[in-house]
Amino acid sequence: TEAWGPDDDKPRRSAGPVRVRVPAKINLHLGVGPLRSDGYHELNTVYHAISLFDELTARAGDTLTLTMEGEGAGELALDESNLIIRAARALATEARVPAHARLHLRKSIPLAGGLAGGSADAAATLLACDLLWGTGLSRDELGEIGATLGSDVPFLLHGGTALGTGHGEAVSPILARPTTWHWVVAIADGGLATPEVYRELDRLRAGGSAPVALGPADALMAALRQRDPAVLGAVLGNDLQAAALALRPHLADVLKTGAEAGALAGIVSGSGPTCVFLTADGAHAQTVAAALADAGVCREAVTARGPMPGARVI
Ligand code: ATP
């Protein structure tokens, strides 16, 4: 029941069920520029998709329904406010088809963790429903719809490692020789609301107490080409880190513990509170993850690899 489109690596239609796996993202570089008149900050970011996945299944149905299991089940509303429902409706409106599907989410990406889980789910929904409904849009067309739902959706449709500009929605892939990077992801108890973290950064900047802004990602891009984790570790940076630390001072202990455990570098992921650590290889990642878990500074420490492809049918 599947046919592959000519200019895209995705199939065209499936009678269902359609199962899509989508990764979490981290930002290797997150340069936050000034607040624009449209309420967004101008970003210079390097996105990187890692092997921590949500899985969305879409089945034919008579109405639009959503169920879920895993991370955040019971906390996350499954109504019209959910990005999955909003993504399905946005695609149905664009393609002029009825928004009929039974959607089920298996969630592993923590809520409000700075890993773009909501945007990941929206990306997975756009891809799954496009196939289920046979609407036949390209990844770029799905990305345009997705950008109206969350700045990270276009990246999560493409995956890999990519430069993000605008408010993050304008994505261009970074072509580097294939290298696998090994990460440890320290998942916190509870989330941080992204808008609150941006507001805190604006406040720190207004008071003159924010670190100098990172600006463009040139050093990071050069480091990626060298394929040496020590080199990459030296240039990881996040303008939101100071704000996340101000709101969650305990994150300093997480970063310190990772450094003491021998991680090559550690940063807050996006708006936090998740922290990510770069390690030399898979064995080193396991050692650092174990040290973080033993210290009891986070809810859970898991290893992950990157880059990973974006939303894909499995
Ligand atoms: P980002 O890094 O993109 O700022 P985040 O990782 O910090 O995001 P998310 O988990 O993506 O945070 O979502 C933030 C909020 O979006 C949640 O607290 C929730 O209120 C809302 N939301 C709506 N739908 C979803 C969804 N399917 N998954 C997660 N959050 C959702």
C-alpha cells in the first residue's frame, strides 16, 4: 500500500496504521539575538537530533482522537491544546480533507525539557497524517505548516545537524563527514516553560548581568568538521543557559557533577532544565551517565547518539 514519491524519501500513502518515530533535539549552539517586534527572538542555532524518540501511530478513524502512554501521561492535555491535535487539524485544513484519525503517542521525550518534545510530536503527526490521508505533501511543505505550530518543527522533520535562523524555523542542513557523537542526557524533575526562560534572559540582559551574547555559529560549524569531541566540546554554547540557571540554580550542580565525572563538556539543552554532556565514546557516556545517576542530581541520566534522522516511518 506504499508508493515512494519522486523527489522525497517518504512514501505517499498507507492504509494504516502508520507508525512514525521522531527524535528529540538539542542545540549545540544557541545564540539568542534581540527580541523582535513580532515577539520572537532572532536565533542563530545549530540543531542536532539525538536518539531519544517519541513514537506516534495514526490509524483510520471516524473522528480525531488522541491517546498516549509514557513520559507525561496524565499531565499532558490530550484536547485541542495538544500540538498533535493542532498539527492534524492544520494539515487537514491545508489539504482540505476531514481531520479523521485515531492517534496514539508513546512518549519518551520529557515534557518542557528543552528537547522540543512538543514540536517533535507535531512533526511526527504531520508526516503520519500526510501518509494516512494521502495528502502527498513534501517535507518542506509539511515544514511550512509545522513552523506555524512550533519553531523547531521544520528541523524535526529533517533531523541530522542543521543551522537554524529566523526564530529557528529556517533550517539548512550542515553537511559534514559522518561522525557519531556520544551524549549523556540528564533529565530533571519537572520542566521549565520556554517563554519564562526567554523572559528571564531579557531581564538579565536589561540589568547588564547576562554573559556576552554568542552570536553566529561559525566556530561551532568549524569544530563539527574536525570530528574531534574535545574540539566540539570546547565550543558548545547556549545563551539561554544563564537564564535557566537563574531560574533553577540546582542545574549548576548537575553541570558540575558531569564535569567531575569526566564529560568533555556540558550545557543546558535549549531552554532547559535538561542538561546534556558530550563524551568521547559510548563507554565513556555510560560512565558519565552512571556518575550522574549515583550523585542523585537528576531524575534520570540516559545515553544518546547523534545525529539521527528526523521524523521517519518505521
Ligand atoms: P522547546 O525546547 O521547543 O521550547 P520543550 O522541550 O521545553 O520545548 P515541550 O515538551 O516541547 O517543551 O512542550 C512545552 C509545552 O507545550 C508543554 O508543557 C505543553 O504545555 C505543551 N504541549 C502541547 N502539546 C504537547 C505535546 N504533544 N508534547 C509536549 N508538550 C506539548
